[in-house]
Amino acid sequence: MMADKVLKLLFLIFINMGIISSDFVEPVSMTAELEKDTCVVKLSQCTFKTGIPGMRGLPGEKGDRGESGHAGKKGDRGYPGYDGLPGIQGIMGPPGSEGVAGKPGRDGTDGKKGNQGESGLPGVEGPPGSEGVAGKPGRDGRDGKKGPRGPPGVPGVCIKSCSNDDDLDDEEPEGRKDTVLPGLCKSYKSIGEGRTIEVMPLDPFKIICEKEHRTCLILNKTEDLKAPSRDLNYIDYTENKQPFWLSEYHEIYQYYNITLQQLAWLNSQSSYVYQKIRYHCKNSPVLPRDAPDDALALLTWNDKLIGPSATVNSPSHYTIVHDGCSEPGDSTEWGYTDISIVDTVNRLPITDFLIKHIRDGNQSMAIEMTELCFI
């Protein structure tokens, strides 16, 4: 062991002294015989510039399994991903079933009081008042200036001599049957009942003098009570979904066979009007039993709506003489209702009809004027 140490020491000394250097090209061999238990060291072809790799040692035994490592720290949050592409539009679903009808809403609050209405039309002339107390005699007035010459008068008629005011009636000019008279039948009591005459010199038309000296229009009347005549222009309003005015279909004055101006003249000569109307119906009631608010409404001469009874707004109303248009259910047969009205000239004649009762099924109606007399 001592010899090995001495040999190693000498080897190191040689290296430090430069005896063994990297400049040696030739390999150096060395053999040493040592004593018993000594090792023979043989150096061959050693170059100190690059060592000769030794033989690979035998693999060592498998070591024990190491301990598990500690859990790593939580990584940083990743960046947001890119937006995805739009999805494909889905197929339209089938329509939903109809919802259940909602409950009726609460009644609304009362509205504000409206503005004051326009002034009404002048009232009907009242009856003559009682005779007043005689006044004191006044002073004689001065003569007035002569007035301008008046326009030519209407064709004259013979005046009947009479002894009191009740007999101050004109007599028809004898021998002149075609004379156009300026007044109504009440002015010519000598004219018999059922007599046809012409009145209104500026726009003549024919009338009939009836009982009580009434001046009545010549109207077209139907004789068939089971169905209206085609001449009455009855209306099928099955497709209507809301109330409508008769004037939307026909000119109202065609039912009277005279013009509006001639009607106005008759009113100016009269105090009262007697009117009868026949309402032809098929499933079109005048007084519907299931909806009394939908009763037929009539428009008066002064543009007021009246019904079958008086109201707080109007005392005027019509009277049902015969009711054949108020049967319940869907009637497929024609019927009729007769209506009668008597009122002053500022309310009559009727100028339009409002049909309000609209229901399912075929609905038809027609209007016929059966009497219109002035007095």
C-alpha cells in the first residue's frame, strides 16, 4: 500500500514538472512490478490532450422511490377566447293556440264635465196669450215717409165673405181647376176630401187634401205585405259589422217624392206634421228584445235622434202601431212594423234612419212612407 502511494506521488510530480505534457506525441508505456499484493500499472498510448474513455460500468441497483413533490402553484388566468361563429337560425315553431279571453276590466272613472253646449234651436211658437189690459191712448204719431214699391204679389184668389175670424178661408177660384195655389188645404175649406191640387207657385208640386183639411203627400205604397216591392230598394246588410245610416245607401228625400225645398215650404206653411212609416224587415228587428238599446233610431228635422220612448234629453218619440219585426231568432220571412209620429214642424218629417241591431245571419230591411200630412 505504501508503494502505491509513492508511485502515485511520483506521477503527480512528473506532471507538474512537465515531464509528462500534452506535447508528447509518442505514447508512453510503464511497467512496475511491485511486491506481493502490488498491482501492475500499465500505461499505454496515453495522450494527455484527450483521455481514453473507460469501459462502461455495470448498472447499479435500483434506488428507492423518491418522495412525491409538492403541489405546484395555480397558474395565471388565460386570455379570453375568440367569439364563436353565429349559430344557424332555428326552424320557426308552429303558431300557439288562441289564449283564453281575459276578465272584463273595471269600470272607468267618470269623465270631466264637458263644455257648455251650443244654444238650442228656437222653441215652438206658444199658444196666444190672454188679452192684455187696454193701454192709455197714445199721442198721434207723425206721418211716415212713403215706402218703396213692393214686389208683385202671388196669383190672387177669390176671398169668401165671412162674419168672423173662424171663416177667414180662401175659396178655390171657380172655373180654374189647374190653378197653382199659394196655401195648403186648410186655407181652402171648400175643397173636398181626396181632391188633388197643385201648390207652391214658384216650384209647383201636387198634394192631396184629406180629412181635417190636412195637406198630404202623394206617396208610393206597396200592396204586398209579405215582401217589399223592388221599387222600395230594400237593403241586404248581411256583411255589415257595425250600425249604419240608411242615407249611406239611398237619398232619404226620394221616399217623399218631393224635393228638400218643397218640404221646407210645407213646413213654413204648417204647425204640425203627421207621419207614418212602414219598416219592412227580414231578421232585422225594430225593437230587439235581447238588446233594447239597439232599437231603431230616427233622425228628426232638427237633427235629434229619437227612439220608441221619451228620454231626459228629448220628449219626442215614435209609437209602434203594429210590430212584426221583433221576433227572436233568425227569421227568414219578411215582416213589417208600422211606426206613427205626431209632432211639430221643427221635428218632422224624419230625415234619416239609424239601423243599430247587427247580428249573425241574413239581414235585410226596407223603408216605406205610408203617410206624411201637414196642417
